[in-house]
Amino acid sequence: MTTENKQPGVLYLVATPIGNLDDITYRAVKVLEEVDFIAAEDTRHSLKLLNHLGITKPMTSYFEHNIRQKGEYIIDRILNGETAALISDAGTPAISDPGEDLVRICHEKGVRVIPVPGAVAGINALICSGLSTSRFSFEGFLSVNKKSRQEHLNSVKQSPYTLIFYEAPHKLKRTLSDMLESFGNRKITIARELTKKYEEILPMTLEDAVKYYDETEPKGEYVLVIEGASPEVAQDENELNSLDVLEHLDFYIKSGMDKKEAMKRVAQDRGVSRRDIYAQTIKE
Ligand code: SAM
């Protein structure tokens, strides 16, 4: 064991498996063995991993709803000379998991943070997607709030980069139809249950994905990897958004939509509500 793995007054950010318990590095195991305590998102969940690794270590919980108070407690202990490891329920801490706030406070208080790399669901889905890996955008989860999720989708629909989203099974169907509506029929690779028994990598189109999940009940954990906008789409949308609202509406009406549908599309293109578009058409 090198002493490199236990430095006083340090927070280690340790990646743990996203399913298959063998997906943990030798270094991660050494660090978890050597630190004074482990801050875990769900201590009962992480106990199973520690038992599997044969590690006994004091743990404290650090999750979304106790971030502020627990963060201070963890940093105080580190400032008093202890060494801690932060782990989440799966994968890399601070990636759609608690950690970002703790790391920010570490920097404010001069506490050194050290990454101990390992699995990230989004990156493993991306490398299996068959879509461009040269430039990509990690988008995490969409909000459950209708307006926020629409704003999120609108904000990326012209992006030429491959998009990576996380999704829970009970929200998958709605997310796929919202994506089809916002992005149009693009390529998507659905990565399900990575590294686990029922792992699936499904390359298809958004239209086929909507149909597929009309007939198949979603189960397990999902990463959605979506092709970026084609240069023509990005260009067309930029051009439409540079029109005034009435011209923009007129474009869709002339292309065969009724007024209600056209208003919806204009609102989506511009990332505003239909009410805003309606108000502007009355003013103009
Ligand atoms: N920190 C984790 C990481 O490094 O990927 C992500 C945690 S986030 C709370 C959990 C989400 O990650 C799940 O809802 C799912 O979208 C994705 N995820 C985690 N494990 C997965 C797996 N084995 N297969 C597919 N997606 C997974």
C-alpha cells in the first residue's frame, strides 16, 4: 500500500460500480480501506458494496436533502486532519449525484480533492452508441416540470453535439415522445441496465423508440444517447428564429399547419410559452 492513498485533510471522490460489482479499481478499494470515514449517499446501499469488498469503515450519510449541514460536518472533520471518501449509490460522485456542492466548499476552505476514477453510466452508453463521440453534451435528467423540461429540450435541439440524458423507467415513455416532438426523428441509442444481467444497447430512431415502448414496459435504468442536430436543422432553425413572430407563424401556416399547431411550433422554436406568442401576435 502506498502512502499516496492516505493523505491527511483530503476528500477523495471515489467512483463505484454502476451494476457489476467487479467494476471497481484496485486504487478505489485501497482508498476506501484507508480513509478515516466514508460519506455515502445511502449508507445502507453502500454497506452492500463494502461488505462485498470486505471493508469495514465508519460511514456518514450525505444526500440531496442534508447537503448543507452534512457538508459542513464533513469538511470540519477533514480540516481537523481526517481523510474522507465520498461515494454515491452508483458510478461517479457529483455526476447527477451529490458531490458538486461539497467539492465547491472544499475549494473555498482550501481542502484538497482527489479523484479516484471509474464507471460513469453516460460515458459507457456513449461509447456503445455508435453515434459521434468526438463532441458530446451531458444533459443529465430532464425536469418533471413541464415548462422546465420543454425549456431544456429547446435549449439543446439545435446543438450539433451528441446528447446524453439519464432517465428513470417510469418517465421513459413521456421523455421519448417529448424528444420526438422537439428534436424530430433522429437516431437514438438506448442503453439499459449497463453492466448488469439484462444489459441492452438498442440503436434505433426516436420514432421507433416511441413505438417500441408503446409495446414494451420500460424496466431498469436507462441512458439515452441522441444524435446531434444536422447542420441544416441548426441553420434552418436559426433562420426561422431571426424572423419576426408573425413571419415565423406564417412560415408554418403556409407549410400546412393550422394556426394552433403553428403557434405551438413557434413557441417551441423560440423557447417561450404559447401564451407569449399569442400575446405578441395580438400586439403586432
Ligand atoms: N453518478 C452516476 C454515474 O456516474 O453515471 C449517475 C447517478 S444518477 C442518480 C442515476 C442514473 O444514471 C439512472 O437513472 C440512469 O439514468 C443512469 N444509470 C446508472 N446506472 C446505470 C446502468 N447500470 N445502466 C444504465 N443507466 C444507468
